[in-house]
Amino acid sequence: MIRQKIVAGNWKMNGSTESITALVTDLLKAGHSNSEVVVSPSFPYLHLVSTLCAQSDLIKLAAQNVSDKESGAFTGEVSASMLEDFGVKYVLVGHSERRSLYGETDDLVALKIQSLLNKDFTPMFCIGETLEEREAGQTLAVCERQIQAVLSLLGVEAFNRIVIAYEPVWAIGTGLSATSEQAQEVHCGIRAFIAKSSDLVAQRVQILYGGSVKASTSRALFAMPDIDGALVGGASLDAKEFLEIVKAAG
Ligand code: PGA
């Protein structure tokens, strides 16, 4: 099964009107890629990036979070229907920073995915183990538990509309990327777990790797049969570096 590669930049809580305008302008100069190129600015900059990208089809927009609620008295939250006003295609959910710093549980993440699938968004569903969990040999068990919450609420067919991002927590922002073999082993395990519910869905679902991806490590990662792209944090703030990663994806 041929799965299109996705290279997504997670800008996290970084950037200003000036720096984001410069970054997007540089990214747009690169021209066509066979991979899907995605950037995810903070909410206040979605409109700016959507406007900058309006004339081309080169870059898709992602939001970094969404509420599980539709509307109402939820101060500080942003609903899926609000994101519809900004040309957003993807939304990150379950990022480890949301789980560890803001207490998001597997069940809440599943509800957020449900609110996105009720609209026309593609959730980028982040999963992954901590260093402690890896050392205890629980890597796959953790990923399976995180996926199971979504399977239980929404069923395996939901994964026809979800992109998974495997991001080992110990590799995020640490410079310690998983080796391509370590990542491949987990990606393969994740696909096998989904295949227990549906082989077809498992073959189709795109699984990105995230965690200190750099231009220098990306080619080996993308050569692996179950790695369908990357979710890139730090390196996505540098246009040259990010475009090298896009190039490596082919
Ligand atoms: P990093 O972040 O590339 O800076 O490790 C990845 C992520 O958090 O998505």
C-alpha cells in the first residue's frame, strides 16, 4: 500500500507576526512537493498563515489543539467549528505536552478526536511513551492503551480519517531522536495492533514519527516501511532545515 508522506511542523508556542510571515514566505518559495507539507501555528496566527498560503496549494494548515466541547462557557477554549473559519485541515491532539503539562487524559483526547471527526478535520493523534515506560518495556503497551481509548469510543473505521504521530516523550525537544530502527519497530507494532481490528485500515493509516527530527536524521527515518512522515518541532522553525526534511520525504 502506497501511503503519501506528511511532513508537519509543530511550531508550538513560538513566533510573532514578523517571524511567521518570514518563515511562511520562505517555505512558499520551495515549490511543489510530493509530500503533504503542514504547518501548525498558535491560534492567533492561523488567520495570518491561512492568508499567506491562500494563493497556493503548497502548505496545509494545522491547529495545535481543540476543545472537546461545541460552544458555551469554556473560557480560553477553541471549538472545532471555530477552526472551520480558518481553512484548517489538521488538528494536533494528545501531544505529550498537553498530556503531561495540562493533564489531558486518554479519554479526553478521544473526545477531542470525536469533535474533529464530527466536522471535516483530520486529527493528528499523538501517542508515545516516557523514558520510564520504555525502560520498563512498556512502549507498545502504552501506545496501545492510548489508541484503545479512541477505538473504544469511535471504532476502527475512525482511523481511516486519523493520522497517528508516534512521538516518544523522551525524544521530544531533547535532541535524542529514536533511531530509525527503534521507530520502525514501534510503528510496525502500532500498525499490527490496529490490524487486529481491521487489516485494511491498518494498511492505510499514516503513522508519522516525531521527536528531535532533523534534516540529518530524516532520510533514514523515511526509508523505513512503516514511517509515513514526520511531526517536527524545533527544526520546523528554520525554513531551510524544514525544507531539507520535506525534500528527504520525496
Ligand atoms: P521536537 O518536537 O522535534 O522539537 O522534538 C516534536 C514535537 O513535539 O512534535
